[in-house]
Amino acid sequence: MTGANVVTIRDLSKIYRQGEINVTALNHISLEIGAGEFLALMGPSGSGKSTLLHIIAGIDRPTNGECRVQDVDVTRLNESELADWRNQNVGFVFQTFNLIPVLTAYENVELPLLLTRLNRKQRRHQVNTALELVGLADRAHHLPRQLSGGQEQRVAIARALVTSPRLVVADEPTGNLDSQSAHDVLGILQVLSKTAGKTVIMVTHDPKAAAFGSRTIHLEKGELSN
Amino acid sequence: MGRGRFTSKRANFQTDLMSIGSFIVKNALRNKRRATLSILSVAVSLFLLVTLLVALRELTVPPEGEGAALRVVVRSRISIANALPARQRPIIERIPGVEAISPFTWFGGKFKSEEAMSFAQFAVDPVEFPRIFVESKVPVEQIKAFQADRQACIIGKITADKYKIKAGDRIMLSSTIYPTDLEFKVAGIYSGSIDDRNMFFHQKYLDESIGDPGEVGTWWIKVRSAEDMPRVVAAINRAFENTSAEVRAESERAFQLSFISMMGSIKLVVGLISTAVVFALMLVSASTMSMAIRERFRELAILKALGFRRRELFAFILAESFGLAMLGALAGVGGAYSLFTFGDIAKMTNGIFITFEVTHKIVGIGLLVAAGLGIIASIGPSISVARMSVVNGLKTLD
């Protein structure tokens, strides 16, 4: 279920300066990712896959090039615009879950909605829907420390989905999970892409995880290798 | 290609203060021991600051009542310890604008078997005294009894209560200045003055007991009006110029202030201590907030990733820092206010302070210092968070 491009990348480069040395993380990358696509980004450590993901998600800026997401050139948004854009268009799933430890699962999922115009009732509906989608409605009032790793990651997915973004980015979402939990999480991401039409971009080292995607691309030394 | 068509649909950040507030409170209290210690450090420091400010005020603020505004104190130009000749009285009385005059002679008596003097005693003119110290309230019959009996005295209510002295009692005082022990008959108890601890008795009684040397300690004068004050002061000073007993006449307020200055640079010392307290407090709070925020760099990076802006993160940090500081202020300033307002300060300080008023201004200063502290302590961490990129923040170890 892929359609028009959600992400269009043209001639994208990212050069880090480490002391006196320039390190090229991305070297003139061009890429298109369609709506509803589940793209797996693979490559060895330091190949630039996380950097590419970060730029697409608007949490890092390229040195050169253009990155349009849903027709918005995110490289040209200022800090505040970028924050708003992320809130409304991108869902994040991290390897280490990154839930706020003092907030319950419900409150963690609700966090991005505090920046929207939704009232409390509407927020409750959205949060409950997201938690049901990941099968954790009964754990809504548990703190992260009271959940297993797999459950924490599912809460993180619920948080990524709660604002109904078109784009979900996942940076090694199964890196800290056992195989069963990893399977569950990947299954959810797959469903999101196939049935909900979300564009999912996932960074992974694991070919089994990549197999859940609709397309896999490899990065090596900052360049696309296939 | 243009910049894109992104339009923010963001809500006002304060959409739901309850949720935001709950998030801030949970963050502030996530490390309960540190939060408690932070609050306590602010509380103790502000308690100390308030105590210092009140002590400074009590020591340095001169009487501001209507009576005090019309009183002139005349003392020896050389030193307050030098006596003045009693013959000066008629000269002063003749100066236009002088309404009443009384000697005011320090007796320095020890009461009972006490090692040190625990309250001050002054020999005065019993007839003129009530005209000069109008704020001291004494029942008419007691004042009449005081004036009628050369051995009579009146005692301030605090001292009377402390020693359970009542009208009609007889008390004995041994002077540390004059070679005499005097027995007094308590004619009355006064209250309502700025210092209800003192005792007043007849100058003539003292004169007789020490062989009438013709000297008094100081003169206290009541002038007719505030407008007369400068002229009367100048006239008194002029009247005794180039005599063997030159005087220094000044308003009661000026007298009290110069008296304080004789005790050393108390104001400066208290001011320096207060500044040191505030500065130390600021360092502690800033350090605590920095630690608290550093611990949460990763979480703040996540909030940034989720769409929270710098100013919203600053608001979180500020609210947390401000909240902790204000809780400390409530405990410290509130504790000082309660203790000094409802506690027996005379007992606590062994009579050094009779009143220890935590004024609204001092409460305000305490709260203001706490508020400033909360704001200043949040600036450093906020700048760090603002500069932090999401990517670098996410790399921070928990």
C-alpha cells in the first residue's frame, strides 16, 4: 500500500567536524520514500543510517541538500517551526524506549498531545486508542519500571502514534528486546504501514527485523550501496 | 523549491495546566531526598536571612511614634558617659519651643542577686516624665502615686511580668555606677512604649542618696512641634558653646542612630552576612538545579523530539526551580514569621530583644530573594538545554 512520495531527499550531505577532522556521515544521498512504505535502513555502525533518519525526522540538520517530507523542506524550518512540525508529523520510536520514568504509560502517551488543541476528553480518547492498538490498555496506569522491555517499547509506539503522524521513525526499535518482544513490535510497525498507511522508516542491524519492511536500503560510508 | 507549506496547529502551551503542573511536580519530586534537602537548604538560609534582617531592623530603626518625633535628647558633647550639670535645666527651659524637660540619668542597678543588670533604670523628673513620654500608658492613680512619693518608681510591663512585680511591691537595686543601694516602692506599671522593660524613678531620690552632686546623665526634652525641632536643637547646642559642659542636642531618632553607630558597624556586618547567605544559597540552588537537569538531559531531548520548544522546556525548568525555592521560602520565611510573631522573643533572647517584628517588607524581601533564587538557578540549566541538540541529548547516558 504505497503511494505518492512522503519523503524526497536530494543530494543530502552531512559532515561532522571532530576537532580538526571533517567526518562525512552522509555523502550526496538522494532517496524517495513512498506513503505507506515500511523502509528498513541497514548498514554497519558509522554508515550514516541514524544520521539520515535524524535528518528525515527533523532532529538533525544536513550540511547540504534538501529533505522534503510531505512537501515541506524540513532543512529550511527554524527551530520552533521544526518543533511544531515534529509534533504534528513524526512519531519517534527509540532503541532505549525513552519513556519518562515518573509518568505512567498513559501520561507518557499523552505528552505529545499536550501541545495540541485537543481537550482532556479528546486526549483521553486518543491515548486509549493508541494504547489499545499496542495491546496495553490494561497497563495504562503502570510506570515504565513496572513494565517489561517489550511493553515499554509498545508504549513508546503508542506515544509515536498518538498524534496520528504520517511518518514514524524507529531507530533500532528491537535492539533491546528479546526475540518474542521484537517480533511483536515489528508486527505492530508492519501493521501500521500496511493497514494504517503510515510511512515507517526503521534503522536496524538485524536482517530478520529488516525482513518485516517493504523495502530495505543499505548505507555504507555515508552512501547508498544499492 | 520553497520553504514548504508547513503551518503550525499548535495549541497554547497552557492548554491543560493540570497535566503540565502534574508533570512538573512529579519531576521536581522524583528524587525526594534531594528535593527535601534543597527545600531545607533554602528554608534554613531564608530563616537566617529573615532573622538577620529583623535583628538589624530592631537594632537600627529608631522610634517613629508621634511622641518620638517631638523629643530631643541632650548629652555631653564629649561622651554619653559624661554627666551634665543640673544647672543647665533653667537655661534650656527658657528656649522658645521647649515644652517639657526631664533629666534622664542611668542608674545601672542590679536587681536582687542577679550578676548583671537585667533591665535599665533611669532617674527622671516624675512630673515632666509623662508629658515627654506620652506613649507610655500608666493608670492616672498610679502616675499620681509615682509623683507623690520620692521613693516611688514605675516599671515597664515586661520587667514587671518577668519578676512578678506589682504595684505596691518594694524592690531593692544596687547601683553599679553610684556607691548606693536604693529601695523603691513600685507605684505603677507602664506599657505601650517602644521599650516596656525600663524602670523610672525620682532624680531627687538619687541626688539625695549620693550627696546631690548637681549632675544628670542626659536631658530629654519635648518640643512644641516638629517645626520647632531644628531651631530648638540649634539653640540648645548654641547655649552651651564654649562652656565647661558643651552639649550635643539632637532628635531622638538621630540619637538612637548615633547610639547604634557606637556599637560598631552592625549594619555593615549584618549586611555582609546577609549577602553571604544569599550568595551561598544561590550557589547551592544553582548547583542542585544543574544536577537535577543534567540527570534528565536525555528526557529533555525526548521532549524536544516530541515537539516541545526551548521556551517550554525553560518553563518546565523555571517552574521546578521556582517551586522548590518557594517551598523553601514558605518553610523558612513562614517559620521565622510564626516563631517571632507567636513565640516569646524576650524569653528566647533573654531580654535582648523585646519585639522582633517580621514586617511585611521583610517577608517580601525573603520571598523576593527566593523568587530570584528560583529564577537565577534555572538560567544555567535552561541555557544548557537550549543549546543541546536532540541528537546529542539522546546520546546522554541515563
